[in-house]
Amino acid sequence: MWVALGSVVVLIAALVYGSLRWRTATKVMLSRLEAARLPIEVKN
């Protein structure tokens, strides 16, 4: 009983941690892409 409950708690914690890491990494990646974007030049 306690082993199953512990396993569920560990699984939920891992999923939450993974989700937070995924969001953080995605925000960092998007900010790097935004910073590296070249400005659009208007030709006359």
C-alpha cells in the first residue's frame, strides 16, 4: 500500500518538475530566438 502511494507521489512530482523545466527551457529558447532575429529592412 505505502509503496504504491509513494510511487504515485514520485510520479506526480516528476511530471510537475518536468513540466516546469519544459516551460522554462521553452521561454529561454524563444527569448534567444527573438534576440537573434534580424530586423526587417525596408527597401525604397
